[in-house]
Amino acid sequence: MTELKAARAQLAAASAENNEPQGLLDRRLSARDLMEKLQLPRMQRFKFHDWPLIADQPLNWVQSDPALIPATSKDDEVIKVTQFGQTTVHVNLPQKLQDQGVILTDIFTAAREHQELFEKFFMTAIKPDENLLTAYHLAYLNAGLFLYIPKNVEIEKPIEAEIIQDSTQDEPLVSHILVIADRGSKVKFIQHLATVGEKANPANMMIELMAQENSEIDFSSLDEFGPHTHTYFKRRADIGRDAHVEWAVGLMNDGNTVGDMDSELLGEGGYANSKMIATTTHDQEVGVNNRVTNRGKHTTGLINQRGVILEDSELIFNGIGQIIHGAHGAKADQQNRVLIMSDKARGDANPILLIDENDVEAGHAASVGPVDPHQMYYLMSRGIPRKQAERMVIRGFLGAVLSAIPSKDVRNKLIAILERKLTDGQQD
Amino acid sequence: MATLEVKDLHVAVKDEESKKEKEILKGVNLSMKTGEIHAIMGPNGTGKSTLSQTIMGQPGYRVTQGDILLNGESIVDMPVDERARKGLFLAMQYPAEIQGVTNAEFLRAAINARRADDDQISVMDFIKKLDKNLKLLDMSQSMTERYLNEGFSGGEKKRNEILQLLMIEPSFAILDEIDSGLDIDALKVVSKGVNSMRGDNFGSLIITHYQRLLNYIIPDTVHVMMDGRIVKTGGPDLAKKLEDEGYAGLRDELGLDIKLVDDED
């Protein structure tokens, strides 16, 4: 038996063990076939092809012990769902929302019990044949969440997903979050990624936001994977007519990370604002493509990325603004800025504009450099010590994204992580 | 009593365009104590701002000769923040704008930087002090919750410099062209703030181009600076005399061979 045949047989057995519908198994198998011919994705000015992003092991179903994760404080301000490794620890969707038809469940329950929705949307924004890692994602998917908000339903409290990688075991985390906001619905979704355990594992994390006509999705993310995790992430929103998507990402992983943010403005009048802040420390390497594509007429696409590079680390921000021919009246604006905090830190902020339409407004700004010396001088002239002054300037520099996160709790967590990273990584 | 002495100070600045160093201060001598207000007047381009930035410790200014002593201790090799904590303050001509940091937070950090970790100012004491000083400067409460100088008008920035002065209470405050761009009402408010600090524990060095400010803050001593040196020192009358006769008149009277420029320094 060839290697591929053995892999297919293993997937079929694992899929059956997980009670998956035939449709999902078929898609896993064809994705496994695709892996034979697809390449790793490429990123401008960033090399990661020798990273262990694919685990050399079959699709396993393993339990994780919820007693190992830190007790989360009770927070009535959010609707909480927690996954530890492949284990869904709890889902706490209020009865009232269930009655309105809101669905919040793990991704495999959705594949079984909400087949029609699942089939219609799952991996239609991100396609398995894009590259080796998207194919790997589908073939070896082992965790994830599914959220559906019916027409005109507004969920007031943010939904907060705690996604905790179980690195007490040798097991990759291949996780997919699918959010479908039906016409006229509104939702705020917060994800918090963390790692428990010291084993070296890859994480392959994908998110699809399906923002249907007139819907609004606020998606914020606090990424805090551990130092031994190699992360590939892909987050994409398909944005329909007059729909509105806000991304606010705090990329605070301690390990090497490469990822894509993608906002596809498909329908007329759609709006996307993609905000990200990142801090890199030690000898960490992080590369991000943040792309907004204006396809529909009168669409607006904004990118704002801010990074702080400490010690020997590297951070690349590519901002990609693409306006497709026919997208009359489209607006695209991007800012990519990084602060370089040490002599050994490396980084770049590259605006890439691909404009194929005349009747548009497009702008960009980029900067790479140290903390503004004029600001430092001013703060220090009032007696504030250099390191504290630096942290104040940096916090201001990152302020636009910090203030966009809807949960005060998550915002405070992010500020605390930042403060810790900055204090650890500051030069004497 | 604190003292500030400038001895035979020579300072060079690198020109942004030519990349060549140019000597701006050519041997400045100045000595002051707390309880005194000194004014430095002089034509544009004569080194007044260079003197104030060098005393504070702006990294772009290089001391090539001479010394600056604060309470008898040389500060020329001291970083800016340390000089500030030892009692120096510079009200700047062009204050920086800092997003994301509120005025109130900044003021507390500045006050606490001077105090021991176990003796930080209490919230109540801070608010009381802030309210009192806001009132004195005719500033609204909302100014303290805005980001530091961000979007402030020219006049608001100047008032905010004086607010910091009142909150921090340094031994010596250098006011660098605090009057530029202020209308008469704002000038009165700013002067009222500075005058409220007058006393045995406070000294100030006021740098100005015009005599007008000195009608509101009466100095004990007036120095005239030309071409990188102090060329004449006198009482408040000297400022009035300059107003009447101009800098050229004084230059000719002293028999100096100096070209006066009108460029901003």
C-alpha cells in the first residue's frame, strides 16, 4: 500500500470514529490528495519554509483534561465557550438566543446536526486548494467552533471563545471557526488563544466570517500561544452587500507565527476595517499579510497595523490593498507601522497597492523606526524614566487597536501582556 | 536654597542639511538661586533656545567646553530624566503630542517619578492639587482626560506646560518663549501661574524675544544675549530700554561686531 493510500485509509477510519457525515469525509480525502501536489504558501520578504507547520502524525481523537486549564473568572459580560485541545469544556449559550435560532456548537456537531448550513459555507471563503496548509487543515481538522446568527438577530453580549491548545500532549491543533451572520444580524465575537503545556506542536488556525447582506461582525482576537508552538493562521471574511466587518487582533504569541488576514468586499457598500497589533520578543519571527480586496462598488477597506519589535526578533507586516476592475467608488486606505526597539531587531512594513480601477480613493502610510525621539525627550524632561517613557509612547502607538476591543476584560488582559512583554524585552 | 550655574558654556549643534557642527554658544556664564527670576532676552538666532535645551539635556546639543552645575553638581553627563528629577523643568516651545496617554495619567507619572515607590501620591491628593491648578489657569476638567497635547491649540499647549510646572513644582523652571503665539488674556493666565510659584523654593529662567511678558512676570535680573554670549546684565529697566532702543542700539552702544539675523532660532 502506498503512503497516500495508507493515509486515506487512516482518515476514513478516524472520520468514522468521529461519526462524521460522508460529505465531510469526502472533502477530507480530496484535501489529502491535494496535499500531494500543493506547495507551502509564500510571503513577501518572509521565510518560514523550514518551520514544522505540519505534524507528522495521523488524525487522532484525544481527550484533554479540563482540570489542567486555569479556572476562568465568571464574567457575566460575555457569552463564553471554552475548548481545550479537541475537548469542548463548556458552551454557555443563553436559552433566549437558542430559541431565536442562534447556533453555537463545536464544529463536528455542526457537521452532523446542521449539515445544510455547514455544507453551504464551510471552507468556501478559504478554499482547501489554496496551498499545502489549507489542504492540510481540511484533511486533518481536529477542533473548532460553529456559530450561526439567524436573520435580523442581534446578539448584544460579546461571545468569547477560549481556545486553549493542549501541549501537555504531542498533538497538533487544527482548528476552524466558522461564523455565519445571516442578513441583518449583528454579533461581537472575541477569541482568546492560549497554550497549556510545554510540548512543541504546530497550530493551524482558520477562521471564516460569512457576513451576509447588512450584517455586522466585530471580531477581536487575543493570540497568546506559547513559545513552543509554530502557528499558521488564516482569517477571512466574505463581506456581502452593505455588511460591516471589524477585525481587531492582538498578536501576542510567544512562538513563531505566520498568517493571513483577508477581507473580501464582495457586495456593494460593504465595509471592512482590519486592525492588528503585534509584539515580538526574544528570537521570535512573525510575518503577517493583511489583505483587503474591494470587489463591490462603493466598498470601503481599511487596514491599520502596528508592531513593536524587541530584542532579536523579526516582524514583517505586509498590507495588501487590492481594488478590482469595476469596483467604482471604492475606498482603500492602509497604515503599516513598526517600532524597532533594539539594534538586533528586524522588521518591515510594506504597503502593497494593486489598483485596477480609476474611480477610487486609495491611500497608504508606512513607517519603520525607533520610538519618536521628540516624544521620548518630552516625557523624560518631566522626570519619567526612559523605560517607562518608552512604554507610554508604545501604548499610545498601539492605542487605536486596543480601544477597539469590546470586552474590557480582554482589553485589560492584552494591556497586561503588552506591559509584561515590553518590560521583559526592553534594552538597558 | 538651590543653585544653578552655567560656566563658560560652549555648545555645538549639527546642522541637519550640511551635517557640519556649528558652535552656537560661545562661552555663556550665568548664576542663579531659587527665589530669583532671571530673564534672557536677545535677537533671533542668538542661542537662547540652545541654552535652555542644553541645560535640560536635549541629546542634539553637544557641550564642547564649560560646565553646568545644579547645586554644585555637574549635570552635563546626566540623562534628561535624572536632571528633571533633580529639580529642572523646561516649558517647551513645541511640546510633543502623545496619543493614548491621558494628561492626568502623564501628570501622575511625572509626580510619582520624583517620589519613592512607597510614597506615591494618593488619588485624592492628586485630584485636589489638579483641581486647584486647573482653576488657577482657567482650564477645564476635560483637558486632563484628553491625550497629552493631542489636538491642543497653541494656547492650550502653553497652558498645559504651565499646568505641568504647577503640578511638578521643580526648583528651577526654564520657560522657553512661553509667550509666543499667546493673546493678551492667555498671557495673563500663564503669568498668573508662574507668579503663583514665586517663593524661596522656586527660581525661573525666562527666555523671551519681547519685553511684553516681563510686564506680567517682573524679573529680578535681565540678561541680554547676542551671538552665543551674554553681553549685558541688569535689572528690569534693561528690558524696557531694549524695547525702546532695540537690540541694534545696544549692540552699537557696546561696540560689538555682530550681525543680527531675523531667522527663528
